[in-house]
Amino acid sequence: MGSQTGQNSSSGFEEDPHTVTHLLNELEGPDTSRVALVIRTIYDGDEHGKFMERLDTRIRNHDRDIERMCNHHYQGFIDSIRELLQVRSQAHKLKTEVVRIDEEAQESAKQLLAKSEEMIKTRKVQSNISAAVDALTLCLPVLTTYSKLQSQMKDKRYYPALKTLEQLEHTYLPRVASYRFAQQMRDNIPRVREDIKQASMSDIKDFLEAIRWVSTRIGQVAMKRAALQYNMDPKLAVTRNERHATLPPNPFTGETYEAQAEAQSDEEEELCAQDLIDFTPVYRCLHIYTVLGARDQFETYYREQRREQARLALQPPTNMHENLEGYRQYLYGVLGFFVIEDHVLNIGNGLVTRSYLGEVWEMASGKVVNNIRNHSSYCTDTYLMLNIKNLIMLFAHTLQNYGYTVTPLHELLLEVKDHYNEVLMQKWVQVFRDIFEKDNYHPVQVETPEEFSRITEIFPYRDRNLEQAQFPKRFPFSMMVPKVFQEVKVYISACLEFSEDLNLSQTEKEDMVRKSTNLLLTRTLSGCLATLIKRPGLRLLQLIQITINTLHLEHANVLLEHYVAKLTGSIEDSSKPGLGRLQGKAMFKDIRGEAEEQIYIALRLKIDEFLDLASYDWMLAEPRGMSSSYVLDLIAFLTSTFTAFTNLPVRVAQTACMSACQYVAKCLMAMLLSEDVKQMSLAALEQVNLDVIQCEQFAATEPVEGFEEGALLMCFADLRQLLDLFMTEDWSTYFHDYGSENSKYLRVSPHNAIIVVEKLREGEKRGMFSILKRSDKKKLLETVLKQLKQLTQHQHAS
């Protein structure tokens, strides 16, 4: 600022000769204490030679004034001497001629009196001239100073004018207080002061209006400097307006910003507030109001106006959330306001205080945080949110350079990070859905080592048997597994990208990434998988493959934990296995459980499709001697299906196989006992028996390993004992052993037997038992039915 002051002083010598005149007047003034200040001002400038020329000119002017005054008074002195010499000669003559003169005295007296009166008049004129010269000498500085004051007011140099007015009032006017014009000047001084006050206030209003236009530019320049300081991308502080639109000229310099950019492209980072704004009106008005004793009034006005401008700058554009440019312009304006105030704080001589600025920033920071929070909540573009995060970081760094507290901005970044993660998860919902939609749910088969390497690079699956196998090789999972694994890794990297530069510790960063990943797994991926396995039209083999895929994704949970640890630079602590772990295992287990249930349901539905093809002729005369076609198709389906269970856990395959056999036996039993079948022949019963035998043979082959011997056959035990009882007509054994734990027909209930007997009896009425005598057959059925009902009644009674 010192160099700037010197430059201003030197420029004043060039532009305004009155400044030199003022300095000369200061040197000639009675106040000797100002001589040193004036001399220092002269030597601080670079126009010393010009000042010496002006000083020589002033000396010559004074010499001429002195010579002119002396010439004027010297003539009067010479005239007086001559008159005195004449008087002396006349007195001498008078003394020598006293006698002669005495005679003539009476006559000469009249002439002498006349001469004396002329002399008196001459003396009065001489005295008046001397008094006039003295008065003019006294009044000339007053008039000169007043003329100088008028010139300064005309040139709008109000602060020098105020100083001149003080000099006129306190130095020169008291010397001419007796003159009327002096009183008029004194009466006019308050009006001049008020004019100066109003003119300076007009300048400050123009200044305040102008800085509204240039604040955004100042904020942009400040952010560019901070970007270079913190090694951030300077393009964050490049606006579209710079590239596509013409900005209005700088109200202080009149230069367009395009011209400035061309002239300062290599030195833009060196710009600061005073390079773009002329703060002279502020300093001038502050000094003027201080001199006038109204500093408090000016401070109050300035602060109120700036508070109002802060409120305007804090109002965001309505469409700020649509693109990064809206956030840029908003933050530029806010930052520019506080950069300007910081500059005024440093050089404003108390016009702005740190406490005042702290209050304004506290108010502004809350509004900035709320506005960005509200507008960013509408954002669904992750790339835009990353740019917003970087812009906020740059905004915070810039403010921190100027001494402002930026803790609320860092807290805002954590909130924006949470929203960013939510947006990411919404985006990944579609990513997972696309993967599930495009997957063929068949094991991945590779023909060449290159294809094998591509799969293992994406998903590091290790299986010695698979590695040693010949091509083509088949992975147990479909492409869904490596794609989902890869996308989860991409999501983790995206989360970590936002967490960078947030001043977080390694532990906090790792916790955030793990938390976000857990949400992706337990909420997003889990929801997509749950929707997938319940999707209508999903085939049984697809459900099986999905279940196998979840098993491998569960195993990949450890790989994801290693990946998180690698990215965050943390060291996994094996002594704390439950600390900070991903929750994918539990999620995949739950999903696999749901998928297994869907497998069981789909298996039963598929069995129903085959059973629906069953078309028994319940009044069949002779059995066909072979199993029904629908049973053969059903057995073939089950055989191929359980072969696909190879890569599933044994428990799942066993449960599916057991439930399938139980369901088939249950359905066949239901066919026999169905109320829709009113009558039945023994041949039809034998055909059912052939079908059950086929099912028992399937169960005996143990399509799924790990069952105890005869476990699957027990599924058909109820049906087998019922059919054996009717095929052999071993009723005596049944009734004899009924109720015994060792009964051969322990699983045949009297109720079911009654239903079948009644159906056979109805069939006998149509003559289906032609081989035996009808009477004997009818009598046997009636006897059996009677005994069965007695057993039923006995059960109810007991």
C-alpha cells in the first residue's frame, strides 16, 4: 500500500498542479510541525525535479512581489526626503532672511497654510495606501484558499476540499474576521460541508452498486487461486459465461472481462480484490465522515447496506440444481462478498471489524448450507454431485484462506455424501436389474484360455479341478456373478471417490465405505435379488442357477472385504472378525433361503403340470401292464432336475428331492381318495400300483446322494401299504394286527380304506368283477366295509 500511495502521490503531481501549490502553502504556513511531513511526501514521489521547478517559480514570484512593493514605497520615501530637503533649505533661507520674511510673513502665512493642508492630505493618502496594501496582503490568502476550495469541489476532490475548508475556517478567516465577506464565507462553511458529505455519500452508493456486479468475478478469481494452491482442477472455477457469453464491463475500470482475460491470462492467479475494484470511494468517504465527526453514521450505513447485499447474494437461483453452473455462480457471488469484506477489514481502518464479519458469516454459512442441501437433494446425477462436492471443497479452502470458519461446510459435505450414496444405490438398482435381465442363467462356458483368464480376472474364482480340466471349461455360476462382483467393486470405488479430500481419517473413510457397501448389499442388491426370484415366469432351472450364484457371491464377500481394505489402505485385523465386516454373507444366505423356497414351490408347480396330464380310467377293465406316460415324463424331469442340483449344497438338493417324492406320493394318494372319483375298478387300482412302482424305483436310485437307505422310499410307504392291502386282499392280517406297532399295514387308516372300498363297491355294481362270483365279491366288500366302520367308531369312542 505504501508503494501505491507513492504512485498516487506522483500521479497527483502530474495530473493536478494544485497539489504542488498546496504543498508549497504548507511549507510557508505557520505550522512548522507539518514541514517534515511535506518534505517526506515530496521525496517519496518521483517528481522531485518538477517540485523544484515549481519552488523556483514561487521564489521568483515572491521576489517580483517584494521588488514591486519596494519600488512603490521607495518613490514615496524619495519624495518625502526631497520635500524635507526643500523644507531645510527654506528654513535656512528663512533664518538668513528672517527680517525680510518677517515683513512678508503676514502675506506668506496664507500660502504656508495652504501648503500644510496639501501635505496633510498627501500624508492621509499615503497612510490609506499603506493600510490598503496591508489589508490586501491579509485578505489575499483567504481569497486564494477559497478559490482553491471552489476548484476542488468542482473537480470532486472532496477530501482535499475538506482539508482546505478546515484551513480556511481555522487559519485564514480569523485574520479577516472584521470583514463582511469573511462572515459570509463563515456562514457558507456548513453548507459546503454538507455538500461534501452528500457528494461522498453519493460516491459510496455508486460504489456499493458497482461491487454487486463485480463480486462474482472476484469470487471466481479467488477460487482459481485456491485451486492452484491446493492442486485442484482450475476448471472448477471456469464458467460457461467465460466461454459462451459476453459479460458487462467492469464498472470500476470500464474494461470488459474478455479483454482482461486476454491481458491477464498468464497472471490471473495474481489478481486480488483491489485489482478489480477501486476502493477509493470507501477510503475517501470514511475519512470525510471521520473528519466531520460522523464516522459512526457512515459505519452503520455501510454495514447495513452490505448486510442487505449479503442477503441478496445468498438467494440461490431457482434452477441451481439443474447444472454445475448454477452452483458456481451462487458460490462465486457469496465468496466475492466475503473476499471484499476481508479486504476492507484489513485496510479499512476499523470500518469492518472481525466480530461484525464473523456475525455476517455465521448467518451466511447457515443459509449457504441450507440452500446447497435443498438444491442438491434434487440431484440424481452422480457425476454432477462429484463436481458439486469438489466445488464445495474449493469454496471451503478459499474461505479458510481468508480466515473464515468452514466447519458447517465440511458437515454439509458429509450430508451430500449420504445423498450421493443414495443416488448411487438408485443407479445400481438399474445396473443390477440390467444384469439380471440380460443373464441367461446358464453356467459360463469358456472355449479358450483367454476367455478363462478374462473371467478369472473379473471374478477371482479358484477351483483346482476346473483349472486342470480340458477346454471347454464350465464355471458353476452364470455371468451374473462376475458382473455383480465387478459392479459392486465399481460402486465401492465410486463411494471412495467422494470420500477423498474430506479431511477424514483412514478409519472414518473405511467405516464410510463399509457402511455404504453394506447398504448396497443388504438393501439394493438384496431387493433386486428378492424381486428376481419372485419374478413370474422364472423357470426352475433358472432358480437353481440363481441359488448357485448367490452361493458364490456369498463366498465373494471375503474378496470384497480385501478390496475395501486395499482401497482404504487399512490392515485387516483377524483378531476382530466381527469388527467392520461386510454383511453380504448373511444377506446372501437369506436370499438363498428365499430362492430355495421358490425352488421347492416351482418344483411342486412343475410336478402339478405333469400330474395334471394324468387321465386315469377309473373303470378300466384290464391294466395296461406298464406305467402311465405322465409318470415316465415326470420321472425323466425329476432325474434331469436333480442332476442340475449338483452345484447346490447337499442339504438343498436333499430337501428338494425329499419334498418332491413326498408331494408326488401325496398327489397320487389324493387322486385315489378324491371325491370326484365315485367308483373304481380293481384294474384301475392295479394301474395306479404300476405307477407307484415306477416312482419307488426312481426313489430307490437315490437321485441325490447322502440319503439313508430307504429314506426316499418311505415317502411312498402310505400309498404302498394301501395298494398292497387291496391288491392281496389281506384283510385278515390287517384286522388282526390293527393297532400293533409291528402291523404290516400300520400306515393304512380305516378312513382311507373305507373310501377305497366304497369306490370298489360302486364299481362292482357295474359288473366289473366278472371273474369272481358277484355275490361272493359283494359279500366280501360288505364285510370289510362293516369291520372298517367298526374300527372307525372304536377310534372315535376311544
